[in-house]
Amino acid sequence: MTSYLIRRVFQMILVILVSAAASYALLNFAPGGPMSGLRQITQNSRFRITEEDFARIRAYFELDLSVPIRFSRWLIGQPRGPIVIFGKELFANTPIGCYKEIQATVQDARGNFSVKTIGCSEYVYLKDLVGRRTSNGVLRGDFGNSWKLSRDRPVSNLLVSRLPKTIQLSGLAVLLSLIVGLPLGVYSALKQYSRFDYIFTTLAFMGSAMPTFFFGILAIMLFSIIPNRIGWFYLPAGSSVAVRDYAVPILGTVKANSPLDAALHLILPVLVLTIVSVSGWSRYVRGSMLEVLRQDYVRTARAKGLVERVVIAKHALRNALIPFVTIVVFTLPGIIGGAIITETIFSWPGMGRLYFLALGESDYPVAMAVLFLTAVLTVIATLLRDILYTLVDPRIRFS
């Protein structure tokens, strides 16, 4: 088991590095970024931004460096400062060999900035260039600074502020899904072809087929908008707490930012996530349970005269849960990564909505941080799945 865990740890490190490099490259080659808005402002207004300003901003965001160099700085925080090879700084579009004329933002003795054209025969020294805002690297817990959502503030602050809300929402939804979905799937398998089984299977198929945003919009209409208009009890839909006090029939006045206010805001997004998860998980448990109930060892247990409850709980259910463990453990990245669609529909201030806003605003440091955390949790969930297999099924051993 120890040798297996050592091998898996090395494999996990390799997978994380490859996935991080691929995600970083895709985001950097995608359209957008801090320069796109400036170009649009220059074209659509009477204000003009000079090429010197563009060069200074590119240097500030390290966009004049090559993607591998930027990735190395983002991951491990090295190399620090401007990159100098053979006395010349390496820029993103500088060809290897002869460094043709490039532009660098330089600072003179008086502290004034300007753009200087540098040829192959000239030297660029570290002290002549504007200092970069290089992070200490993700491996040291530094994800850099946000570009737009929280300009020039650490990305880690954004993650810390959003993570508790996502854990609260997704964690509660996963717990309710297990409590409801597991018994429903088992009971439906035991009552195969009964009226309950037909109704359950139909509703489960509908829940799995409908997209998440459909349930979100439907829940807002049925439990928030329509009841509020006709004066019935309604649930608030939007954000995690209210900004001011509001009145709800039956409950009366609800204080903003109170425990009751937070609970009311939590009901609808948890309801949507639970419905979607129960629909899929219960069908999966039902199918797995039906397959196990047909096995010879279950017939043998019944022939030996064991109580049906013991046969189901000890012999059938335990083996039926082996493939179900795979689905459950992979909810871990979802809990941390956030339910993007649900959080966006209900304006829930969690990791999923943060990722959505980061992509919309081209705030790639924030988006990359969420992707990296999701990749790390995915490989951890894979290892956890293999370990749980040995607990659920004692026949499984790793060497």
C-alpha cells in the first residue's frame, strides 16, 4: 500500500503540472485581457492612449514576456525580475538568436518612464527597467493579483472570501442528496416494476434531462416572483443575504444579514442543486442495486434463511455502493470549485460565480486560480476513491 501511494503521489504531481500548463496556455491565448479594454476605449472615445502607455501597461502585467516565462513565474515565482539572456531581455515576440529591435519601458535618473527601442547590440540591465509585480508562485500559496474584479489585490483574498459560501451551499446540497437519493434508489430497485418505480424512474429521467438553469429559473418563478406578487409566503432569490430589512408573509419582518435571512436565501439554490443531484444519483444506485440483487451470493444468503433486511444491508447494498463511491468522491472538486450555473442564476457569492465573472471580465489570474484548485482536488478525489474502495470492498488490495 505504501509503494502504491508513493507512485500515485508522483503521478498526481505530474497530472497537476500538465493540467496547470494546459489551462494557463489556453487562458493566455484566449482573446481578452487587460489590453483589450484599453484598445476599445482608444477607438471609441476622444481620449487617446499612446504607444508608450500601452508598452508600460504590457510591462506592468508582464505581457511582454513569453508564455513559458510567465507560467514559471506564476507557478514557482522564478525567475524574478526582468528576464535577461546574453544581456538582452527576453520578450514574448523576440526571436531566438538575433534579438531584433524591441521596445522596453525604461526609467531615467529622474524617475520618468519612457519607451526605448533597443537593438541587438545594446544591453538591457535589470536596474534600467520598471520593477515587475511578480508573485511568489502558486506553490507558495501566492496566486498573484487580480486584474479587474479586485484590481491589484491578491487573488487569494478573493478565494478566501468566496470559499465559505461555496462550501456552505454545495456541502449542504451533497448531504441532502445522499440522504434522499440513496434510499430512493435502493427502494426503487427493491420494488422494481411497481407503480412507485415507474413514477420514480420518470421523475428521475426528467430531473436528469432538464438543464440546471431551467430548474433555477422555474424555482425563482414558483417560489419567489409569483408568491411575492400575490402576497403569499415567498423565498428571496439573489445573493446570500439581503442589504436591507424586508417583510415576508407569516414570518413578518426579516432583519438583513440575520441567520433567518441567510437561511431563506439558502433554500432555493440548495433545492435546485439537490434536485439535480438526486435525479442522477438515485438512478445510479437503482441500476447498481438491481445488478447486485441478481448475483448468486444474494440468492445464497436468502436461501440460508437470513432476514431480508440483513441481506439487503450487508450483502447487497455494500457491494452496490462500490461504483457509487466514484460519483460521490468526485463531488469534492465540485464543492470547492462551485456550482457555476446555480451560483450565477441566484447571484450566490461563491467560487462558481467568481469563476464566471473572472472569465467575463478576462481576469485570468482569478480564473486560473479556480482551475488550479479544481485540478488539485480532482486528483485528490481520485486517490481518495481508490482508498475508499479498499474500505467498501475488503477484496481490493493495492501493492
